[in-house]
Amino acid sequence: MTHMTRDDFARLLARARIAIADASPADHILCDELAQAERLMENHVVPWSTDIHAAFIDHRHGGDLYAAFTREALMAEVASFCRLWWPEIRDGRDPSTLSDEEAASIYFDAHEEEYLWTERISIEAPVVDSSRALRVGRHLVISTSHIRPATADLLDQWAPMIPESRPLGVAEAGYGWFVLTDPLDGLEREIVPNELWAAIEFARAQGCRWLLLDRDADCVDGLETFAW
């Protein structure tokens, strides 16, 4: 993987959490911490401090401001400005043959009316009140055609029951059901119909903690379908 977006990283955390939950269901503290990290990434909260490199060029037309995560990327932008206006310093060297740092140093040393300011700025991570943070989860939406009508009847029976009396978490959604994808074992797993379990495992493989079975949703490849 050569490039990772914020969403990619959140999905990676979700996959790690699920893999740990499968291997060690008792390790709930680590899974909870990973789930919190997922929510921070999904909510665009950077959970650690970071440094940025900033530059300001003061010239006769005003000023240009640049920022980058590395000194190298910053000086590439500054050097681009210097090479564009290189004729103003009447230096016989070809700026394209100079490194970015050299081009910037020569240009601003020779130019009498333009100045360069650079600095590395540290930005602290925001303080997140986990007790009040929004708990934003991720769910997968697929068609109810991936379960049998008899399984739908079971979901209708389980939805109003208290959690201790049903094999898995279910909530009626008006147009289908939300189903919790946490791992099950023993008798609880035996009670869940195989095609529903296949859909749950499919959702978990995508890093989703909830599966939404929606009668208006599309079918997906890799899961069996049934006539209603």
C-alpha cells in the first residue's frame, strides 16, 4: 500500500479489531480502544500532534504563504517560485540544475526586495472528551433477499426481546433489521441460521460492526439469495 487515506486507516483499525476479537474474545479492553480510534478517524479528529513546515515569501506584489508536512515538499514549492523569477537576480547559473535548497538560498541572498521566512510549527492534538464524543459506527447495507423468509421471522421474534434472551443483537428498522456482527460461539452460534451467519461474516470482513438488512437494498456477490 503506497497511499492511505483517513478512511483507509479507519477500515484498517476495524479489521484489526475484528481479528483480535475473533482470536481472543476476552480481550475487550484492546478492542474498545481500537473502536475509539476508529471513531476518531471517522470523525476527522487527528489523535496525535503533528508538525508542519511553513514558509512566507515577502515580495513587491504582496506575499505568498506555503505549508507542507515535510521540509523537502515545502522547499520544492519555494524553489518553484524562485526559478520562475530567476531572471530578476541576474545570476548566470541555470536554476534547474540546482537543488531546491540551493535555488532558494541563492535567489533570496541576491534579491534585494524579496525575503523568505521558514519555520516548523508543532500543532497539538485536540483534547477529545470521550464521554461526550459522538459514537459513529460503520454498517453494511445489503438486501433482505440474502436471508430466508423463515430467518426474517426469527429476526422479528428476536428484535423485541431483551439482549440476554436472544442469540445476537437485533433491532427492527421498519424496512428491515440491524444485526450486530460481533463473534458468537457455542449454542448462540448454532441458533443463528447459516445464511444469516454468512451475511454477518461478510459484513465483519468489510470492517463493519452492524449489518443492515434492507428490503430495498442491492444484492451483493458472494452471498446466496432467496425468493420471497
